[in-house]
Amino acid sequence: MTNQLIECIPNFSEARRPEVIDQIVAVIQSVKEVKLLDRSSDLDHNRTVLTFAGSPQGVEEAAFRAIKTASELIDLDQHTGEHPRIGATDVVPFVPLSGATMEECIAIARRLGERVASNLSIPVYLYESAATRPERTNLETIRKGQYEGLKSEIEKPERQPDFGPAVLPKAGATVIGARNPLIAFNVYLTSDDVSIAKKIAKAVRQSSGGLRYVKGLGLLVDGRAQVSMNLTNFRETPIARVVEFIRREAERYGVGIHHSELVGLIPQEALVDAAVWYTQLDAFSPEQILESRLFSSPTADASETPVRVTFVEQLAAPTPTPGGGSAGAYAGAMGAALVAMVAGVTIGKKKYAEVEAEMQAIRVVAENLRKELSLAVDDDAGAFEALMATFKLPKATEEEQATRNAAIANATLNAAHVPLHVAEHAVKVMELSLKCARHGLQSAISDAASGFAMARASLTAAAYNVRINVNSLADPSLGDRMIAELTELEKAANLLDGEIQLVMKDRGGI
């Protein structure tokens, strides 16, 4: 990635078919300069929010691929959901992060809008900072009447798009823009009376006289009244102020706050502000946060330490993901990293000139494996979350049951495929570790053996995850090929186990 970092948070009108979102995620992840940060789906809203970041060129390309894929897979004529929408890819905001400006995000929004309109024949509207008309700054204005209303009014001069045809395809229209960081935040009430949520939303949102920088709707979600909000400037209107406003309004109707919900990501500063407000830490300084002091320390490696600590903390959290599959992939990545290190310290040593070419090749392959296994950490968690989402699909009719069962089977197979690929990579790391132990720098053979041990643990963890997913299939025979591949990998690993023991004895490692 370049020094410039831009965030993109596209919203897609689909959540009940995780296999569709999987395909959109895949095309985003196919862009090398982009990192997927979050995936959040709501079945009642029938809406998924993806968050990714990367270089300006990377996020622009990933956004186009995502819009194209969504337009091929999502039909707005068949779509229903609580959340307002006008398109398969409903809204695509770009947010400047480090080294980037709002002007650059505006330029990306306009270039992407022209490309989507010309290549995909999808009407495009520009909003927020990229808006070409003052009345289109607010998303609500553009989305008035939703897909069905826009379909009948798009030919009117005031509703014609900024780019593209004045006719709606089945993929609808897409709104593209540039804005500052936004917090998507929902508050659930201790009531199923949606009229109360609507009254509170009207009271809290700026457009009807409420708090500045707050947009809100009252919805019924999971049988509970919800105040769904976008907080567009958390510095001017802090999240704690919004929560307390809703709490007071709810009391007027004899209800309270049941719980709140974050959709997507939130800046750490916003959470710190809320914590300071509720705990009344009037003399608080951000430098008093342990992690901030630790990661800013000149002795800490700012590029590596936060990632390592964050993953371990996530692993320890009482949540289903990341779990054993992600941990296995992480172990494999550590094994590959050790192999790359041993090969690297061997290169350039006169005593090892005969194996320098071999070590050069090993280092390149190990680095590629490290990257693949690192990506698998998130892929495994994403596959599990996609599987869990299929169990929430509707099953009231026979047709819905059939669709749900097919989605569960596909998601389960995908959840098994990810660790199977991890197992394949792990055996390759074991092979490279053996070569490094046999021919690498004598003083680093324990590191080569440690890399082998990490890869072996990676294979073991991956195997558990392949088998448990295959065995959970209604028809486990669908996974026979994967089990056969896994068995062959385990046989190869057992042979490698014996070989490295002999090598370590021969070279004085044990």
C-alpha cells in the first residue's frame, strides 16, 4: 500500500443470502492494495455493510468490482427489508484516513460514478462532499421513495442521476460520495412498539430539530423497537450524548434501553470519549491509555506489535470468531515467517555459498506462504460468520426451507475449504522448514525446527476444522474429496515428522 490510506464502506441490499455477500467479498479481496476490515449483516434490514481500506487506486478498483458483482446477483424487484434502499449497491462513501484528503475522495467518487454509469448502465447519484447539487448532500433526499418511488420518478428533472441513464435497472441506482468518518449505531428499546422508536428517532435526528450530526429512523428489528442512527460527526455530537438523549426520551413512554449495537467499525476516539463522559474522568489524557503509550514507545515496533496483540486479544474474547481455524492459520503464518528468517540469515554466508540459490528460492516461497496464511486468519472467521448467518434464513415454507438448506450446505463446504487450504500451505511450510534445518545456518536450526512445529500445529488445527464442518453436513459424502485430500496431507506430514527428527539429531539440534 502507498502512504495514502482511504476507507470505503459500501452498503449492499442483501443479507439473507450469505453466498452472495461471499462473492462480493471475494472480488474486493482480489485487489492486492486493499484490506477488508469488517463485514456486518442484518437480516431484518436485509442489508450488509462492508468496510475496507487501502490505496486510492486500490479502493476505487475494489469498489467498482463490488458494485459490478452486486448488480449481477441482487434484483431489487425481489428485495424486501426494513432499511431504505434504492440500489443493489445502495451507497458507497469514501473516507480520507492517513495521508489522504477529502478532495482526493471526491475525485475518486466522481471517477467511479462515471465508470459505473458507462460500464454497467447503473444510474449514479453523488452525495455528501461529492454532491453536485446542494439538495443532494443528504442521502435521505436522494433515497426519498426508495427504489419503487425512484423507479416512477427518475425521469423528472429534479430526480435524474448525475451519471447514467434516467431509467432504473433491476440493480437500481447507486449513491457514491465522500464524507468524514461516520458511526452506524443502533439502540434497541425494551418494547416492541415501533411507534415509540419512530417518535424517538424524530426527536433525536437533526432534520426534525434534534441533535446536530444525527440521522435516525425508527424500525422493528428482531421483534424489538430500534432507533437506527448514523452519527456523522462524533466530535461535535458525542455518542454518549446521543445515548442519554434517547434514554430520557424513552422514559417519557415508559420504556428503557435494552441494548445498543454497532454496525461496522468505530474510531477509538469515539469510545474513549464515551468512557470519559460516563466515568467523569475530567482530567483524563489520551496518553493514560496503556496501549497508546505502549505502541507509541520508541522500543516498540509500531508496524507489527499492535497487529499481534490485537489478534491475541480477539482470540481471547468471548466471541465465536476468531477461533481455532484462525489460530491455526496464524500458527502457519508464524512457521512460514521463521522459515523466511532462517533462509535470510543463511544467504550471504561464505560457508553456505553452495546452498545460497536454494535459500533464495525458499525465502521467496516462504514469504508467499506467510502472506496467504495471514489472509486465511480473516478468511476462516468470515467463513464461519457466513455459515452462522445461513441458520437465520427464513424457513416458514417448503421453498424457504430448501433455499435455507442449500445455503447451509454451501456455506459449510466453504467453511471446510478454508482450513483445507491452510492444511495444504502448512505442509508446504513443513517441507521448507525441513530444508532449512538440513542446509541452513547451523546456529538457526532450532528456528527452522520451531517453524516446523508451528506448521505442524497449523495442520492439526486445520484438520479439526475440516472434519467438524464435513461431519456436520446433512450429506457428509459431499466432503469425501476434501477428507481424502486431508488424509494424504496428514500422511505426508507424518513422514516429514520423522525426517526432521533425524536431521536435528545429525546436526546436533537435539
